[in-house]
Amino acid sequence: MSTLTIRLPDDKHARLRQLAKHRDISVNKLMEELATISIVEFDAETRFRAIAARGSAAKGLAVLNTLDAAFSTASDKSPS
């Protein structure tokens, strides 16, 4: 396990302590959880961008047009 030292403004540190206390966890655990969330978000964005780079804009737009047409037809048939 590694140690990370960060500098934060006093007011931000106090807010983080309050948040950790509210969640009934240590500030260390809170920071670990926030880091995990950030990593997961980064990984999801990276995967999305990699998949999007391999995709076809024309095929994507065609799918969206098909969905739009299907929902337009369904809404026309719904009772008012």
C-alpha cells in the first residue's frame, strides 16, 4: 500500500472530515472510495471512446433514425 500526501485548503479538509463522519468512515476510507469512483468513471469513458472510435457514425445514425421512427409510430398509436 502507498502513502499519498496532498495539500488541501483547510475549509475543504474540514468538509471532507464532515462527509467522512456523516458516512461513519475515516477520511482515509473516504478518499479511497472517491479515488475508486474516479478510476471507474475514467475506465468507462476510455472504453466508450475506444468502442466509438471503432464504430461507424453512419450506422449509429441509422440506428437512431430507426428508433426515432419506432417511437414516433408508437406514440401515434397511444390513446390521447
